Amino acid sequence: MGLGVGIVGLPNIGKSTTFNALTKAQNAESANYPFCTIEPNKAVVPVPDARLGELAKIVNPERIQYSTVDFVDIAGLVKGASKGEGLGNQFLSNIREVEVILHMVRCFVDENVTHVEGEINPLRDIEIIESELIFADIQQLDKKLDKLNRTAKADKTARGALEIALELKAHLDDIKPVRTFTKQDTPEFEALDKELRFLSNKEIIYGANVDEDSLLEENEHVLAVKAHAKEIGAEVITLCAKIEEELVGLSEEEASEFLSELGVEESGLTKIIHKAFEKLNLISYFTAGVKEVRAWTIHRGWKAPKAASVIHNDFEKGFIRAEVIAYDDYIAAGGENKAKEAGKMRLEGKDYVVNDGDVMHFRFNV
């Protein structure tokens, strides 16, 4: 299942460093100059989930497979990107292909690391990026309006779409993002958004990149980002990309000890991965056998046959029933057989909505 999260921000604010740490591989070049990243780097990142380890203690499988999220390191945007400044048009098209935006914001001062705007001001940086996304949406919508104006006289459906498009255009012209447009629940808007994939309508997570001293005590820049995020209903995760990159190559135990010495309970990147998974409206169900303990990624609200299809399409086509044990019941009983003996295994049919953490077997007939 493709799960796209695009890492965006101004040049030289820690995007590629964050990407390196996310992927636990030094495959995104980092350097102290703008446009170091030109082609979007892509990586499949496992979603940390302690439940798999607990299942493995019982089953003792040959391998463990985690759910994953696709992260894309998109090159730095600059003021005027929507008009082609920097390498703007290319980068904006890359953003259009992802579902969630991780907007990295520089919240630290370091004279040795240049800033493309000359000084540290995260709210200005946020405004630059978000304005460019709005300008890009205006360009897309203007092209669509040209077509709708030509067809609206003869096509009733086009007239309805034209009316909504004009209202949205007025909204965007006030430099307001699509996500605050009040008529998103209309069929006409939904059709427009599906076709144009508005950049300023995507879910945003802010990554406040700080120095080590600000990890525990938030500085003024982080507080400013959080105040802005609260106004628009976005999430903020504070991290030190430099420290996160230092964790690369450490064992889980070593990384935990390193974070503990810093007074930090959990890696900022772990928080980002979990938050991205949530924003993508995803959950995991599990299969547990001697070959592997595995998390399977599905959209929240999927019914059992559709959930089975991520294992194999035949599972959905020939679905008979699902054998389901809740994760907590599986662990408490000490495995599948004892859970069955305790009456904790349920037989569920085609209308069963799968819950996060269900341990499942599917019965099917091809």
C-alpha cells in the first residue's frame, strides 16, 4: 500500500538530515548549500510497533515484518517557487503526489549553517512555503476555470462545478489555504480536489528542528510554531535532526540509552512516523505464525474481505470468514490455542470492521 509523506521546507533547514535519520541510511546527500536535493529521494520506513515484539515472544517466528510509510525528501522550496523560482515547479509537482506534508521548520541558530532568507524566523518561513502552495493551487484552478467556462453553458454539471470553483478562487485569492474552504463536503468540491489534488488541502505535520539545548526546554521559535499550528489545527513534533542522525546505526538498546541520557523518552522521528500513520488514517492488523509475525496496513474502517486483500486478492474474492483474536486477549492468554480455549477467538463475516491490533486468520475458497 503506497503511503506518501512528503518532507518539505525552505532549503538548508534539515530536511535531508531528517530523511537520512528516518531511513537509517545515508542515501540523501546533505550539504550546506541550497538545492542540494534535486531529485526527490524516496524511502520505505518501518512503523515502530512494540506489539510485534510481544507477539514474537510467544510465537518465536523466523522474521518480523512491520507496517511501512513512504517518505519522500522533496527539494527545498523558495519564495517564487510557484513561478518557477529555484526549481519550484518540479518540486511542487512532487508534493502533489503525496498525501501528508511533513513541513520541516528551522528553530535553531547556528552561524555555521546558512539560512536562505538570512535570519531565523520560522513563522516567515512557514508563510513562504504555505503561500507558494496556495499560489500553485490558484494556477491549477485557473486552468480548470478556463475549461469550465467553456462547457458550463451547455452542461448543467459543469455549471455547478463552475460555481464552486469561483467561490474557491475567491477564497484562495485572499491567500487562504484550500483546507479552510467551508464547502468541502459538496460533490462539486470533492470532484475538483480529486482531479487537481490541491496542495494547500493536504494534512500537515510541522517538524520543529531544534538544537540539543531546546529538546527539553522549548525555545521561542518552537513556541511560535506551536501557536501557529494550534490556529490551523496542525500537529507539531520537536526534534533535533542532528541527534536523530547520530542514532543511525545504534542498536535499539543503545539508542534508548542515548535518548535517556538526554532526558528524552522517545525519538522525535518515531513520533513523526506514528503521527504520519495516524494522519494517513491507517491501522495495522497482525498475522502470527512460525514463519513470520507481520503487521498488515489497511485504512481505518475497512471490512474483513477488503483487509484480507492486502495479503492476496484471492483472499477477498473467495472470503468465507475471519478468525479474530484481539491483541490484548492474545497476549493475556499466551497465544492462539490458549486464547481459543478461553473463548477469546471470534468468527467474523463479511461485514466485520477490522480493529487496530486484531490478530487474524482468513478462511477463503478460490
